[in-house]
Amino acid sequence: MSHPPEIRSILATDCGSTTTKAILIEKQGDTYRLVTRGEAPTTVEAPFEDVTRGVLNAVKEVEELRGRKMLDGDRILTPQKGDEGVDIYLSTSSAGGGLQMMVSGLVMSMTGESAQRAALGAGAIVMDVIAINDGRRPHEKIKRLRQLRPDMLLLSGGTDGGAVKSVAEMAELIAAANPKARLGAGYELPVVYAGNSDPAAREIVRQRLGDKTALLIVENLRPKPETENLKPARDAIHELFMEHVMAHAPGYKKLMTWTAQPIMPTPGAVGLIIEKIAKREGITVTGVDIGGATTDVFSVFQGVFNRTVSANLGMSYSVSNVMAEAGLPNILRWVSFPVDEVQLRNRIKNKMIRPTTIPDTLEELVIEQAIAREALRLAFQQHKALAVGLKGVQQERTISDVFEQDESGATLVNLADLNLLVGSGGVLSHAPRRVQAAFMMIDAFLPEFVTELAVDSIFMMPQLGVLATVHEQAATQVFDRDCLIRLGSVIAPVGNAKDGAPCMNVRVKHPDGRVGEAECRAGDMKLMDLPADGDARLEMTVEPDRGWDMGEGKGKPITVTVRGGIVGLVLDGRGRRPFELPKDDAKRIEKLRGWNRALDVYPREL
Amino acid sequence: MAHAYTPGLRVTPQTLVRRERRLPLKGDVLVAVGDRVSATTVVARTLLPGNVQTMNLASALGVEPSDVAGKLTSPIGSIVAAGQVIAATKALFGLMKSEVKSPAAGTIESVSDVTGQLILREPPIPVEIDAFLEGTVVEVIAGEGVVIESPAAFIQGIFGIGGETHGTLVVAVSGPDDELTVDRLSPALEGQIVVGGSYVNHAVLKEAIRLGVRGVVVGGFDDRDLRDLLGYDLGVAITGHETLGITLVLTEGFGRIRMAERTFRLLKSLEGSQAAVSGATQIRAGVMRPEILVPRASSASDATGGGVTGMDIGSLLRCIRGDHFGRIGRITALPAQLQELGSESHARVLEAEIEGVGRVILPRANIELIEA
């Protein structure tokens, strides 16, 4: 699609499962800046059943706050003429449950896993992985295929030139199940075949599935045991997502005609941004986007990008599932006041049934942030289990790597190597105090040694992700200036000791020559100030006590450079491997209150 | 801000309700446009393909997959009984025989010459769809189902469990504040839809199930009781498939919550009428709320579809979170700028006059509009 020669204004929306967020970017002099944002409840559901309603409401709010016209009735004005309209409109979406897929491979830990990564990489939620060796009997697999009603199915399996028998077996199972798509009873389920590319294998798949499904055949995603080639499958998933799935979701047909670029699944767009940060700065990054229905985790370690979508972990639609999966005691352990179990259960369920409500008292906020810690912890656990030793798109790995991975299942995610942890999503981006976001991420991820923390200022990484595909410069400028808020770093030595025992001494040289010093004892947390400017660089020395390790061995000091940040340096002497909260309620509450005071987390003690 | 609104639940004495009744797979529609149907009239019928059984004949018979088809004793497409021999081989001049018997009754659907796998389809499962709503057939979706229309009182709940049911509405409490207790239940309520007030607990619900009550409509219910009733913690709010022997509809939410006066009054006015009730709830991807429908004689004065209007000064609202949960009020101001809440969050708010409380500031996200 062609754009005006010079882009002056960009409007981008992200249609989340709960909220539709709109941002307005304008060119000011030579740079693009975020000027305002608006939001409104997403309207995929009855009584509206039209996603464009929520988009228009969010844009209406932007219009009001910016004080200039962008809508002409129910139409977004493009391109900008004078002071009216915008030059481009873009959108991402995870509403309507996102893209829900089932994937199948022959061997669970080989093609099954590769297929799963291809689907996750395309921004899908993987409902189930079916493989020849998944331990289920054929009729159980068929039943599962019939029950789940995915949006799409990815069938992989077999290396090129390998046996076709197993491929035929999987295709026959799928044909026997004759699964139906989730949306629109009248259309065929889209199936992507990315397995053994031999003509004989493809022909068998075509024979078995060609009449019953909307079949698309692409290159093998695992052509050799040591090679993974996910891109063709991912592209096919995106194509079918737009053609089949989105076209059947309420209102999307209309929305698709408004946008200058195809609508991108939200996790796909956020992933792009995370990958870009890691590449540009040459660092390891973990990112998390905690939404209403799902929590997406992204990581780049050893140059390998991985993304997982935890389908039923979120803060509104899925809040009750966080309780079901984490268990109530795990949520309650983060709450610094006694809570009645019956009441807490009711509160969580009331949030589930009215997902767009927000906490308006401090007590409710504390509970919401306790639930967020558990949702983040569980999503990260799932991510670690999936981000295992494969070397990504088109990169070779040796057969011995394959066996190593199979035996050890070693995750690529290594907290000791993590440079930057980025949080996005309502509960992190909109936390009333930034230190609350930092604290939630520290408790959920338990970073080790020195880790920088950042948040998406107002939850706009999805929109910038899709913008990066059409206007890299604008996306980068807004990302650096308006999106990424650098919070500071957390210093967490690995080790354990009795409360009050020495843990570490930290010394920081400020750009103005001032030297900050602090001692943190075991079981404590402390906050040291830093310049708020994220571009400031400071030299920091950490001297861990005997028994505590900062990465160089027990008791060995380290000197590193840290960036400025608006929260500061969080010294975490609570211990790692394991990290534990007191079992006794009174002691636990006393501890939580102490940490909240030390970091000035809430305006009053709870 | 005429454009921004928060969807509310519909509670209306008379509206024109349309309900689509669709088969899960194509089948036969049994009624025609213009037909009058009762709630229990079967409007469409189909046969769902039966379950599938698979068997690897190649390994069972010890032959190559490509030879399997020739070993079938019943050809593809034939109907076989459980235990019937469906394939056999002979060796050593017919002295050594291997046979494969059908594990179930069904039809031999296919045999693969690549894998040697046989697919046996069990007999089809008949599925019938009833009208649910007493009314008139206004549309036939060929081979799939119908649309039924009727003027009706329409009450949406916020959460429910259990599927579709019918019965006479009986109000078993004296007011919306009243709890439904065991002493309000009696064998006379068998087959009926019982309206409680603010709350019901697990023990009372169990007693209602024992008495054969078909549905219970109350303001609130404890999540702990829900877990005990279901036997598990409900993670994602997709309900309606439970087979508990009762349908439960909550009009307000979880906890002890006074039923909205307006809802209670309407249900009270409908006492003695036949109601169609569904507990099916899906709060994600095509929201579905539980509902109580009471078909009524047509009235020219109010037979529109209604709908949610915008959030405006004077709009009627209900608080759906926080200290004033469940209370009703009217919007008195809609400031455009964000304001700080008790949690220190900044959000768009509104000012409202709440019954029995006075003027308060509420986040816009924490109210729902009530149809005037």
C-alpha cells in the first residue's frame, strides 16, 4: 500500500481481549513522538460484536484529548489533510481469543516441538500438540481433535526423503477427526502442512486432507534433524490467519479494510520489538506482556529468539485460571495483610465475570499485583520449558546437540546471564508507581546478579511492533523516547543466610562524582537512588559476603556499568536458589511490609 | 463522550427476542417459517458421525500395508457387528489362520495402503435441537436450523452454570435482600424455576437439586461453593455443559449481593409464567451470558430490540466493583481528564448520585449502564 511521501501522523491501535488501546504519533521537527493515547473496552463480544466499535471509541478518546478531528462518522480519516486525519492507521489484535492452533508432529521432542515453536512464533496460542509418540491412543487423539475446535492446524513431520508412513498416519487421524474451525460453522478448517516435502508424502496429505480442509502446503519446517526452517510455516500461518480466521471474527473484515498493513497478532508485534532491542544493544533480553486473557513471554539468549503464549494466564478473562493453576496460597503469600479466603475467591471471580473493571482501592491493587506475580511466574515457567536448545531459523545444529537437548531438555533461559527484563501489559505499564512494576517482575522472575529492568511506559509495544514493519525510524524514535522506561537495576546475589547476616555492600559512582554506598543484609531489600536518565552510565561495585555469589564465585566482588533509571538500584538480599518466603503468616506479613517500606512501594502501610 | 459506553446487562419487561437454533452439523429442519412452536418442540435433527476406532491391520495380520485391503472379509463401507471377523489371512494351505475382529459395531470407513490402518466408524449419534423459546419460526437456515422469535421479558444474568431448561417461575423469597434458605424449598417446587434474593449456598442448592428444582436465580453465590458444587476450581468462564441436575443463574456476581431491585421486581411480576432459562456463560471470544426468557403476548407499545445507549449525564448505572458494588445511581458528570483513584491509579471517571450513598466519583470501567 502506498503512503503519503512524508508521514506526519500515525494512528495505531491494539485490540486486546479486554481493552482497545489507541496511540497517536506525530512528527515534531525531525522526530516522531507519542502525543496521546486513548482506550476503550474491546467490542468483539455481544451486544456489539464488532471490533471496530471499540477502535472508534478509543480513537474518539484520542481525538478529544488531542483536540483535533480524526474521525468522520464511523471512518478514520486518512491521509492527514491540514489538521484533520492521520497519514497511516495500523492495528494489532489479540481479541476474540487470539489465534488458537493445534499442532502435530511425528516425534514429540523433534518435529512436535519445532511445529510448536513455529506456531508460537507466529503469535498463536497452542491448544495441544499431537504426535505419534505422545502416549495417547489414536482414538483419543481423534476425540481431542474433534473437541478442541482450533482456528488452524499445523501438520509437520518427517525429514525430507524420510519415510512417508508416519506422515500418512497423522493425516489419516486428522481426516478421521474431520475437525471443525472455531469461528464460522460454514468454512473449512485451515491446515498448514510443513512436513516431509517429498512429492509422495505431499500427495498422500493432499489425498487425505485436500477435500476436507483448506490445505496449504509449504516447505518442511524440519528438513533435516539438525536443521529447523520455521519461516515458511510462520508465513503461511499469518496468511491463513488473515484470510480465514480474522475474516470470520466480528468486525474484522471491516477493520482490515481500514489498516495500511495487515493486522498483526499482538504477540507477533511485541516479539519484533523485543528482538530488535536485543539485536541493537547486543544483550540478552526477556520480555513479558501480561494481558487480560494471555501472558506472552519473549526471550533472546545466545542470539536465539523464543516466544511463548500462555493461553489462560491473564489479569481479567483468565484471572480465575491463575488462581486455579497457582493455587490460592501462592497468591496470598504476596499479600501484606490478612485476607479472608472466601472473600478473595469472590473478588477474583467477580473480576473474571466483569473483566474490564479496575482496582480503585489500595487493597484491591495489592491483591491484583499479587495475582500478577503468580501469572508472571507461571508464564515464565512455561517459557523456560519451551525455550530449549534449538538454534532457530535456518541455523544448523549438530546431531549431538539434538541428543543433548533430548536428554537434558536444557533451557536457553539463564537468569544469571539476563541483561534486561522488560515488562508490558496493563498491570505493569499502568502500575501507579513504577517501583511496583519493578517489584512484581523481581518477585516473579527472580533475576540473579545484575539485571536491568524496564517497562513499556503506557503499553504500546504492540503498536510499535507493527509500525516497525512500515516505518522503522518512527518506531525506533518513539520506542526510545516515549515507550521504554528504564527503571534501574536489581542486584541479587545467589546464596542464602540467616536474616540479618551480612549479604552485600554496593558502591555506585554517580556522573556528578558523588559516591553512593549501601549495605544490604540477608532477608532485606534496599533502594539506592540513580539518575532518572536511562542514558546515564554509572560504575557500580558489588562486594558480596562470604557465601554469596555475584557471578564470579562466592565472596568475589564485581565492578560493572549500570544505566540510570527512575526507580533506582534495588538491592535484593532475600536469597536465591532457593528463594523462600516465611511460612508463618505473621512473619511473612512483617517481611512484606518491611520490603514495601524499604522500596516505598505503596502510599501507606497495609 | 457520547461514543464511550460500558456494556450492561439487559433487564427488560418486553422486547422482541430472536434465538437461533442451529445444529452442530447439517441435518434436517423439521418446522417451517410461520409455525408456532413451544419450548420443547423439536425443530431440527441430525446424526453426528459416530466415534472412530482405529486398528493397525498390517501388524495384526502380519502383512504389508499394501496387502491389507485384500485381506478384508467385509468390504469398505460395510456395516459390521462387534466381534465380527473383518479381516483374515491364511497360510500353510489354510492351516494357519489369523483373524481380526471388529472391536465395536460400526461401518468400515477406510483402510490405508500406506500405514495398514483401518478406521471403523461407530454408529451415528442422533442429535435434536428444541425451540427453547416458545414463539414463531421466522427463518429457516436450510439444513442447519431455525430462528425463533417471540415478544418476551428478557433478563440477562452475569454468570451461570448448567444448560437450557424450562419451568414455571416461582419467587421463594420476600425481597431482593432475602437469602434463599432450605426452609423456603418444598417438594411443590419440583420442575420449577425458583427465584431467590441475594444469595444461595451450596447446601441449599443441593437440596433444590434433590427436590427436582430445575433452575435457581439469585443475586450471588460463593466461589468456594461453586468449587464444591463442580468438584474443581473453574479456571476459564466457559459454562453450560455441566450436568448438575440444575441450572443456576447469578444476576449480580460472587458473594452475597442484593439482587438489583429492578430485576427482582420484574421477576416477581412474572411469577407463575413459563420461563426458558439457560446458564451457559462464555466470557471470552463471543460473550454469552446466562438468560431468563419469558414469552409474552405481543404489545405494540414496546416491541423493539432495545439496546445499550451511550454514557450520558442522567444515564442509569450500576456499580460493578468496589465499596458500592451492586448499587444503582445516575451519572451527574463526565469529566474528560484522568483522575487519581484511591489506588493512586489514574483513570477516566464519572460522578454519580448513588441511591442511599450520595455523590461519588467512580472509575468509568467500574460501572455498567442499565437500560432505562
